[in-house]
Amino acid sequence: MNQIIFLILAITVSGVANSAVPIPANSFWTTPIPLDAPLAANSNNYVSEFIRQFHTHYGTVSITTDSFNAPVYVVEPGTPTVAVNQWKCQVNSTLSPTLKTQLSSVPIPSNALSSPDSDGEMIIYDPTSDTLWEFWQIHKVKGKWQACWGGQIENYLTSSGIFSFPYGVTATGLPLAAGQITAEELQNGQINHVMGIALVDLADKSIYSWPANRSDGKNLRNLPNQIPEGTRFRLDPTINVNTLNLTPVGKIIAKAAQTYGFVVWDKSGAITLRAENVLSYTVKGSANPYPALFGGKQNWAILQNFPWDKLQFLVPDYGK
């Protein structure tokens, strides 16, 4: 029976293997953290702050799969290009001539959909030109695409894996394509990159750590030990993950957290990781891969028993 289940899962996921975007090989995203990496002087205080947020906001770290995460479309050669117009979705926002140029010729598949939430995100990657586009609040109006914000990275696979300031979808300029978890990675049992994570309470936007090039953090009460956006942290690499009472996906994430760690790339209403949006698969006629990969568990339950108290925060600007 186990062999049959594995075969069904392999067929389901392998049929959409081209939904994943490669990650720049020489970037911080794919560089393992050495065992002796320097820890922040206040690492223990940051761990306490993380645990406070964990217990204050739902007592879980969830993995988004169908909202507040981006669907990814890896386009075929010859996909027609369209201009994505910018629209003013925020009070006092201005139109950017540079962004207009970046979004002037984007190969968007005819069946593409953005995430069905207030962020309305979408990722396009063109392997032929090695160009990545990410969009925030993108939708069609009278048959034409328009987005509030976004950005383009040309020569993506040889880039730093960071949008130029002030472009990109996350509050830090870090691409969603690099830090989201994919169904293919979970099916293969290995995540070989840094994982993006969103926290609830953050240091003020004037304080951030590389690889972030900006922040939307607010610390209105001037609380101590608020974690800056861009901060890198990992799970203690000396822990034997195989002995932990974690789900199979939880163990995959824990091992990646030891080797590559997390980067704080945004703020949210709860501590969250992002998996690639299910639309990446379903718009192509494939089944939703996550129920099988998650063993029928809810998204919020996948990381139950994760040893969040064993985190280690790295020094500011680690890896710069």
C-alpha cells in the first residue's frame, strides 16, 4: 500500500515539476551556514521574542499554500508578451517610470491567475531570457493586466537574488521565488535554500539587516529586542532532527533550517512560511499536491513540536 501511495504522489507532483524557478547558485540563498557562523550578541533575546510572538499569535507557525503566497508560472518559449500597467493602490503612491519599463513586456500565460487575496501576488519566470518578474496586487481590468507594485530581475540565475531598491513584492526586496517552499522540494525530501519567514512584530523600518534593502517594520512602543527585517537565523545544527516528533514535512524544514536557515522577509498577522501557491499546479490541470504531501494535516499543524526555542540568530548583515 505504501508503494502505491508513493507512486500516486510521485505522478501528481512530477507532472508539474516545471513550476519551480531555479535559485541563483552563487547567492546567499543557496550558501550553507557554517557550523561556526557568528551569532548575534542578543541571539537569546531574539529567541525569547520569537517565542513571545509564537504564543501571542495563535501558537503556531503556519505554511501558506493557497493564499498570501505567490503562484509561479515558468513560461514556454514564444509566450506572447504584454505590458503590465501600474495603478495607484495606496494613498499618496506615485507611478514609477522605472517600474513601467520593467513591466513593459512580460510573457504572461493566458491561464495565469494571481493569488486570491488582498496581496494578489504572482511570479513569472522566463528561462529563455533568464528574467524574473514579481507582482503585487496584480489583476486584470477590462482584459489588461495592472499591478500596484513589483519588479524585474534580469539575468536572474547569475544575480545576487535581491531586487534593486525599491522594487520587488516583499517589504525587504527579497524575491518570493527564492524563499518559497515548493511541492517538488517536499516530494524530493530536501530544501536546498534559505526559507523566507514573516514575523508579526518587527524593529522599526529604519533598522534592517542585509540581505534586506528596506523594511516596513514598526516599533511604535519602542520595545526592546524587536527583530529587524533581513535578519538571518537557523535551527541549532547539533540537534538530531530524526529523533524529533515532527511530521515528515516538519523534518524536511528542520533540516533545511539547520543548513540554510531562515530570513525575515516580511511582516504578517502570524508567523508564517510560504509554500508555492497551489494555483501554480491547478491552473495546468494538475491536482493540489499539498494534501498528500501534508498527510492530510492542516497547514497550521505541519510544524507542531518544532523546537523554536533552539533557534540561533546570526550577526547583523550576516553574509554580506
